[in-house]
Amino acid sequence: MAVIEIKVPDIGDYSDVPVIEVLVAVGDSVVKDQGLVTLESDKATLEVPCSAAGVVKELKIKVGDNLSEGALVLLLETEGERAAPAAAAPADAPRRKPPVTPSHRAPAEPAPSKPALASGKPADIECKMVVLGAGPGGYTAAFRAADLGLDTVLIERYASLGGVCLNVGCIPSKALLHAAAVIDQVAHAGDFGVDFGQPKITLDKLREYKEKVVGKLTGGLTSMAKQRKVRTVTGVASFVSPNELEIVGDDGKTQLLRFEHCIIAAGSQAVKLPNFPWGDKRVMDSTDALELHDIPNTLLVVGGGIIGLEMATVYSALGSKVTVVEFMDQLMPGADKDLVKPLADRLKKQGVDVHLKTKATDVKSDASGITVSFEAATEGEKPGLEATAYDRVLVAVGRTPNGKKLGAEKAGVGITERGFIPVDRQMRTNVPHIFAIGDIVGNPMLAHKATHEGKLAAEVAAGEKKEWVARVIPSVAYTDPEIAWVGVTETEAKAKGLKVGVAKFPWAASGRAIGIGRTEGFTKLIFDEETHRVIGGAIVGVHAGDLLAEIGLAIEMGAEAEDIGHTIHAHPTLSESVGMAAEVYDGTITDLYIPKKK
């Protein structure tokens, strides 16, 4: 018989986490790795496991206590061979593994040496499933695979889980856009009798806020990976055979990983136009722009798509004089023109200078700035801009997939000329045990598409008979106002010759929109004229992205205008504009007067 102390093991970057449940009582027999107590932080719920088998002799904690790594949980009475490792003297105890934090993730455990396969070498790591890339699609795939019982390894080249989206993309940009929205609200608060004065921007605190948002999410992912026993490896991976990967770490050391299934979630990178001096730090891609090195007096944004316009919104709110040039004849080329007009009008009022059908050509850098020359997109026309020097230039003209950077051809995986990896409706590549998801399989390059694909790929790899069934993928521009759309657009319907009916409800007639002083938006629904089912929709206005889900669900469920109109929406809300747009199509609207057609 021996009595040992059971303490809280390494729980990553958590400390002083409250106990919400005690799972054992004095006298209970427990086995190794059995949960003893449940801790709950604002990021995740954690279960503290028992490091040995035995009988609970004395509890040292209770519900409501706050625990950190090393805190004493209970005294355990052990006997027999099972207790030998745990009962060893502290001096002889094995050295604790480094903590699992975003900057130092636990390495995958080396697998026992086995006969070499295609590479001719024994594997350092073996697993049932390996996922390349820990962005939203990648970590979702890894977590789902682990939940389904597959021994899973997740490989990420960067220090933190979360990929581009969480670390240098959608999450930090939305944090900054929130700050921009607050600045704008303060500027207009005087319209209803509240004056805050001129906002004072402290750039260091703004960066700190952005990093805090990012850190909270990436830290939560690290903890969830550990809870699921997903092994993580930091490094750059490339195929050496259909079942093997070589991983090169930051220290240059290589590991050979052998797998049964693989999900490629390696994402994309920003397009870098060749005529720009990328060695000059004043020329930025979207990742650089989110660093907020400074607030330039003048900023040129090359590209009037979603990313460019979101960054234009941020920097304009912070005080930069922003110019946007777009090669096409409208901002945000993928959206209907009527959706973009309220945004274009607001940008003009805010002093953002927009030039359509314009391309940046000659670019030079010197001490005075980045001087850019322009040409009209239409031959023979003059550009609306003369050559101008800017303090900073942001190039946001799209992203390109990373398909050609993985050595996928060594695994026999097909890749297109542009670097995309073709897949079937189960996300399988032409090699049946290798799947691909996210940006690398094609447009739209959106995180929520990748997560849906990642879950599907993991389930198929685990033996479930599923395939892609989602009808539509929503798109959102988090500009001010926001622009969100899903399903068939008017432009698409016209191009395909579809017979559709379009119904709009203007926010100028919304009590809620009037109350918050934001009436520039509208809600639009697009119906199939034969079936009267909704096949598309869009919203322009504050929180449009948060309001779009009802339209997406209506499309997925095959709802007709009557179904939406007869659903009682709370009043006064912005969301009731969806129901009212359906009533416009049905001819039952009472919140607008629409003369009957003669």
C-alpha cells in the first residue's frame, strides 16, 4: 500500500480555473486517466485525469475552488504494479512535458520503429489520420476525426493553431472593424444629443486588444486539441509517398510521418503583384495591414474586393486618407450592383476616394513614399488619377492556393495549373485515402466553407457514408454598412436566364433602423417564379452578416414566400425585414404601400 498525491497536470495557459463538478468521492475506486474533477474557464471545459489507479483516500478540493497547474486534488491509495510509476520518489519522477501554449505546442509522440515503407526509412510518427494545416477547416477536420476515434496528428507551420483566419485574417480584422464602428458611432452620436468629443486613438492599446481577441481563440483551440488527444506538430510538411510526409521543423530537423488517411487543408496566400516593391515594408498585403505598424496619412488600396474594402474601412476610421482603385466597373465584383451602392455612397461621404476601371501600373519607392502610376482598364481612356505618392500601399487583389507547395505529386494527387486540388462530393482527391478541403479545393475561399468540408472529410474517412449536400454558401463583407448575400444573385439569374421574382424591403421603413439612425440598407429576396421558393437573398446594413442565416436556412429547407412571411418575427428588429421582404413578394405587405399593377 502507498498513498500518493494527485495534482493538476499541465493545463496549458490556464490558471485559477474554478471547479464546477467533483466526479469522485472518498472510497471510490478509480482507474488511470479517469476524470476526477471538471474545471470550466471562459475558453473551455477541462477534466483533470487521475495519473494512477487506486482508491480515493481524501479529497483536497471542492466545487468553487480555483485550481492551477500543480494544485493538490486528492490523496490516492495505490497497490500492486499499477501504482509503481506513480509511487516513485519525486526525485526520480519523469520530467514534466513543456506546457501546451500557442507558442509551444506538444510535439507528436514518436511511434515505435517499424519496417520501412515507400521512403525506405522507419517512421518517426505514425497515425490513422493526419491533417495538413490548422486553419478553421483543418482543426475542425482534426477534432472531428479524433471525436470519431481516429488517432490524429495535426501539422501547422505557424506557432499558433487557427491558420490565417484566426491569426492574421478574419478574426483580427473583425476586431479592428469593431473599433472602427465604435469610432463612427461616436462621431455621429451628436446627431441625437450625445457628444463624446474627438476620439483619441492609442495604437498600442488597439493592437493589444486585437492580439487579446486572437489569443483567446487560439489558446482555446490548443486546449481543445489536448482534450481530444490530437497530437500537434509544428513544421512544414510535404509528401514523400502516398502514405508518408516529411516534416521540417523551425530548427531544420526532419521527421517522417506515416499515415492511413490524410486531409489536406493547406489554405492559400495573398497574391503579390510582380510590379510592386515587396521588399519595402510600406507595401503591404492583408497580413501586414493587420499589424497596424502606424496610421499612415495616405493609403492606397489596390483592389476593391471584400478584403480591400474592410481594410479601407478600418484605416479611414483611424484617420488615414484612403484611395481605392478597382480594375472592374464596380466595387465587390461578386455582389449585385444594388448591394454595393449604399456602401459606395457612405465611403464617399467619409472621404474615401474610389476609382473604378483603374489599374496600378508603374510603382516606385523612395524617401517620399510609394509613387504609383495608373492606367484606365479600358484602352484609349484616361485614368481618373495622376501618379501619386502614398505613405503606404495595400495590395488586396485576391488569394492563390498552396496546392503546388506540398509535393502532392509524389503521392499521386492531381493538381490544376492554378494550384487547386480537385475533389469529389466526399472531398476525396483522385487518391482515395487523401482528402482536400478549404481554399485549396476552389472558390469561394471562405472559412465557413472549409469547416463544413473538414467535418465531412473526417466523417467519410471514419467510414460514414456522407457527401456534400449544402445548397448554398453565404458571403459577408464586414464593411460599413455590411453586405451579405447567399444563393442565386440577380446578376447570376439574368446570366442563366432564370425566371425570378425579386422583392425588396427598404430599411427606411424599418422602425428599428430608424431608431439607430442607419436607414441606408435594405433586405432583398429572390424567388423562383415557377415554384415560388426562395433561391437567393441579400441584406445591406449594420449586422447584415448576423441577419443572413434565416435566408440561408429558408433556401436549404425549400421555403416559399408564404413560409417566411407567416413566420412571426419580433418587432421592432432588423431581422423582421426578412419577413417583410417575403410579404412584398406575396403582395401582403402593410408596412409599405405598393400600388397594385393595372
